[in-house]
Amino acid sequence: MDERQALVSFGALSQETRLQIVRMLVVAGPEGMAAGTIAERLEVSPSNVSFHLKELDRSGLISQQRESRSIIYSANYDSLSGLVRFLMEDCCAGHPEICAPAAEVAACCVPKMGKMQ
């Protein structure tokens, strides 16, 4: 991820509702959520959530897919990972022990051997 894309991504995340949407979609997993469900859970109007979803989609942090009459939104894990990598790229001036806690947090998402998903 280059600096320009990182700025666009951080700009999209710098608004409370959009940050909540991204976090909600990360938890929802690859199957995502319908726009109406997102609006209900956040207790905002459908037009409000639509505005925020459009901004997040434009930034590349989420993606959309039409299923019948609904649009399903999901987190773009590659873009989110790229954003984290961008932040950690020059980590700690060659002292990886400083970044170890962040690496441990990222390891929480790695499936355990033998565990079915």
C-alpha cells in the first residue's frame, strides 16, 4: 500500500460510523452483511448508512456483492492487512522486540492446526 492509499483509508476510518461499520464487517467474516442489517444494528437510517458504505467502498476497505434484492457488504481483508503493514513497515527502527506485541495480536487471527472453520 502506498502513502496516498493509506491516507484515503485513514480518511475513511476517521469517522465514527464508518469505523463501526468496518469493525462490524470484520466480525461478520467473509459472508458479510446486508446494508439494511448494518443500518439496524447501528440504529441509523438506511440513507445514512448508504452514504458511509459508499465512502468505505471507494476507499477499498470494504467490497459489495449483490445477492437477489440485497447488497451484501464485507470487509476487504487484503486492504485492511495492507493498511496494518503500511503502519508497521519500518517498525521500530530495526528493533523487532518493540513490535512483538502487535505481531502477537495479528497472530490471533491465524487458525489453529486441526481446527475446523
